[in-house]
Amino acid sequence: MKVAIMQPYLFPYHGYFQLAQAVDLFIFLDDVNFIKKGYINRNNILLNGHPHRFTKPVEKMSQNRFINQHDYGRQDKLLSVFTHAYQSAPHYSEIMSLLAPILTATGNVAEVNANAVESVFKYLGLVQKFAFSSAVPHDTSLKGQDKIIALCQAVDGLTYVNPPGGRALYDAKHFANAGLSLIFIEPELRPYPQLADVFIPSLSLVDMLMMTSRPAILQQLNEFNLVSE
């Protein structure tokens, strides 16, 4: 069984969704410290033809507490930002119906973000198994690749799949000694129609959802390679 484990991000870029649908089980890593300047509660969309950073406000952010120990607070501005950015997009109405409950949601950050990912999967007609790391029995004192290995072993995973950036963090021999294979996903992204003069890559998947049909998105999400170490 192939397993992927990533922090729950808010509408991340397409590579995150490629990873999630390339495995048998996707685990949201919610019991690790919150990163204030990361992408847990923010990402980039296009606004007036240029990248624009959107942020969903989190109450009392602290890098000394876990992601699942944070809550989203009330806010009323994000919907208007997305409306201004994409009201002329071909799939604006249906995608805003998907986004609105999440962009306005309060409560646990990990749960809201996981719901965002799962909502996209449902919209695309994809079936996937999801779990939270906090709900998987393992030694919670472990960190780094030892925590990842423990989570994979706890769910009977045989292969751990990670984005290319993990090459600097994970040692294939260490995984092999634990009875696990280490594989990296190499995402590909072809340009798709955007509300910009020049194609801008690595935006939130929201941009692709607004501009592209379901079949085209599904094709994009299947354009990757899995590379063994």
C-alpha cells in the first residue's frame, strides 16, 4: 500500500492533489507545529492578471502549538476577493459554491483544510481514503522521518510517496531498514487557460478549477512520474 503524508494546506497547488490521488491512503499531518509563514492558511491566486496572496485568518497563531490546536476566526473579506478575481472565469458559479463554505468556515484549521481537499476530490469524482495523523496510533514523540516511518507502519503501508523536496529530508536506506520503500513524485504541469497574459505556474488549484473543465483537470492530475530512490 502506498501512503502519502502532508500537512493540511488550504487549497494548495496542483502537485499536492497529484500526490493525494497517486496513493492508496493520504494522511493529513495535523499533529506537528504550525508554521506561521507557510501555506497552511494561505496560497496564491490570480487577481487582475497577477499573483495575489490570500490568507484565511487564524486565531492566536503559535509555532509552539500543533496545526490541529489552531482555529480559524471569523472573516468576511475572502469571498469578495475571490469574486473580484474570478467572476469572469468560465466555472466561477460552481466553484464558488464549493469554495464559499470553506472560505467562511470557522473552527479547527486542520479539519477545515482537510475538508477543502476532500471537497475538491468529490467535485472531481475521485475516491480516496483520508486520515489524520493525530488519529493514527503511533509514538507522538517521534519527529521528522522517524515519525513518517511510524505512521506508515501503523497503517501497514509498504511505500511512502513524497514530493521532490523530500529528498533533502528523507534517507531511502533508513526507510528500507524499516521495511519501507521511498518513492518521489515528479509532478508535471502544462499551461492551462488563465486570466493573465503570461502563464503563471504553481498557483492554488482554485485557479485551475475556475478556468478548466473536470476532464482537463483530471488529465493534469495524472501527469506525473513516480521515481524510486
